[in-house]
Amino acid sequence: MLTEERRKALEEHFRNEAEDLYKPFSKELFKQFGVKRGLRNEDDTGVMAGLTSVGAVVGYYIEDGEKIPMEGHLRYRGYDITDLVHSCEEEKRFGFEEVAYLLLFGQLPTREKLNDFSRLIGNMRKLPDGFAEDMILKAPSTNIMNKMARSVLAAYSYDSNPDEISAGNILRQSIELIARLPVMAAYGYQAKSHYHDGNSLYLHLPQPILSTAENLLYMLRPDNKYTREEAEMLDVLLMIHAEHGGGNNSAFTTRVVSSTATDTYSAIAAAIGSLKGPKHGGANAKVIGMISNIEENLKTLEDDDDVRAYLAKILRKEAFDGVGLIYGMGHAIYTYSDPRCLLLKERASRLAEKNPKFLKEFNLYQLVEKLTPDVFAEVKHNSKVMCANVDLYSGFVYKMLGIPADMYTPLFAMSRIVGWCAHRLEETLGSSRIIRPAYKSIVHSMEYKKIDDRK
């Protein structure tokens, strides 16, 4: 047996060896071999990797080989997300279930079909007997995303036909997961809150007659109470997060894994792992942390010069998390605007005006949005067109709704699973070829040495 001192010494030794080996490749090396780093072209457009009819993300157009910025658009099966959100709001009805139907079936539902689909989701919400106790409560996680991924993988064991990849079977599994993922997330949060944070344990049974947004608030809150306005706001968040094209990291992960002809649970669990990352779905929680850090380090938040100087420190890796990113700003595709951000900002403004304690914070968010492009150009010597993305305001809206920070990214996942399932169906049935890009090896052939001849 190793002593504790010797174990720590060995760990440090191996860590140092790893740090010496795994250093970032120079950007010049990528250029030398024509590698599309991050699957991006030189002009920052994405490498064309597939076809999709699920969603379209538009933020620029190409003219004479040049990338031209434009106002952003997000379309689900050809329908603009702004129209979908405004229509549901005008008609005073929840829209997430309609969006789910549209993405899965490729067309807008009639009222009768939507009612049937919503009832189907409602009746599928209840987890299998013993699932909550055995798969969630017995191994509570400090991170709800990991718990959701584990729960999705565990669902394989409760499926009598888990591996068949016919359209009908994948669709059945997809609807079940869309219905149950909010319950898995809510229970995962309650387990974390109880076992790790020392709070009382609340496990409310999902209600089949409620919308997805209402049901989530019902399960999260100890007293089950919420207002119609809160549920409608959450419903909009679910609608705008449901899909974002085949090229976003988690959708692409779904397609890569699905291209191997594996089961639905493996593909969706992998997508959850992708979305967890702070450069993807985890960015909304990072925004909250960044804004708190700015508030803690500035005496006044109304002075443009003070905020500008602190944003420059963040970009120079001298403040906040030392990564050098202003979270919630910039996007791989959107240039002048992110339509999801515009929808959220408008609603965040309404909520902040009704609750003065949040108004000062909302003004800071707007200031970050206004100042960042110029600060980025000055610090990075890069004048690319930059807009706020959906993550800048989504966490703030969740916060104003009283939703705990642990649930910010899980809420993203329980919405985006709709898009993942649609992409899985499309990849499995419409492509049928395993995704296998190439990597250039930059290591020369080595002569093998016997163990006693090595230094």
C-alpha cells in the first residue's frame, strides 16, 4: 500500500508529465496542415457537415465569397421562432408543446392534434416505479446535468425495446424522454438540495393536465404555487431553446453518436454532457457569475468608463474566471442580432420594471451588451461584428422567476431535447453513414525500445 505522502508525490509527478505533453497546438500548425480548427473555416463560418430540415440558424449571407452580416433569424421547420412565440402569446396559450410537435413531425398541429399530443406528454411524465428512489435519490449529484445524463442512461433498463432504431420506436422513446426529463431534473435538484445543501426534501408528483412550464414550476416549488405570468415566461424560454440547427455542439453530438446506430438513451445522454459545458449551455450560469463579479468589484455600476475598464480586464484574463471570455456576448453564426436574445431581453425588461430590485441589475446587463463590442475590438484588435446571445439574459430571467441557479442549464436541456430527438431521427433514418472526420497525426514514427533500455 502507498503512503498518503507517496501517493500525492506520484500524482504530482504524473500531473507534471501530462502538463508537459498536453500543451495547446499553435494556430500556425493548424494553418500549415489546413485543419479546420473547431470545424470552422478561416472566415469563421462553419464547415458544411450535413443536411437538415429541422432548424435553420441565419446570421449572415455569402456574397462574392465574402461573409456579410445580417439580422439573425431562427426557424423551426421553416417557421420563424418570433412568429411562433408572438402567436402563442397573443392567443394566451402555452407554446412549448406546439414547438415539440412541429419539430418532431415537421408540421404545425391542428388544435385536436395538439391537444392529443399534450395529453400524451402529460400521461408519460410519471417515472417508472422505483426509478426516483433507485436512480436519483440513492446517488444524489452536486450537478443536475450529470444526474440527468445518468437518469437518461438508466431509462434504457426500463425500456422493453431499447435498441430498435425504427422511426416508430425512436419517436416513442423521444416523446417519453421529452415528458420525463423535466421530472428527472426536478427530482435531481430536490435530491441535491436535500442531501448536499441540507434542505427539506420535496418530491411532487408530475401533473398530467399541466403544461410543461407549469409542471416544472409545480415540481420545483415546495408549495407548488406559481402565477400564470411566471409559467408563460418560462414557456417562452422553453420555446426558444428547443432547437438551434444541426451544427450546435450538442445537436452535432447527438448526430455523431446516432450515426453509429446506437440507442436513443446513449445519444441523448451524450448530448446532455455536451450541453453542460460553459462554452455551450452552461454559459447562462457563467453570465450570472460574471455579472455578480462585476457588481462586487465596482463601486458604481452606472459609469460607462468603469464598466468598460473592468470588461477589458476580463478579456485580458485579469478578472473573473481568468478564461478571457465575456459570457453572453458573441455567437458562431449570429452577427447583428440573436432573435432569441431579442425576445428574452424584451421580457426581461418587463419583469425588471415590475420588480425594482432587479432594475439596476438589468441596466448592467444592457451596459455589458452595449460596451463589449468596442472593448473586444480594442483588447483583441478584432473588429468582428458581435451581438449579445441568448445566454446573456436567460439566466437573469430564470433568476427573476426565482429558479435556483442549479437548474439554469438543466432547463436548457429539458427544452433542447426536442431538437436533439428530431436530429437523431433525421440522422438515423436520413443519412445512415457513420460520421468519421480525419485528424492529421503530427508525430513521427518511433523505434520501439525494450523496457530496460528506456531512460
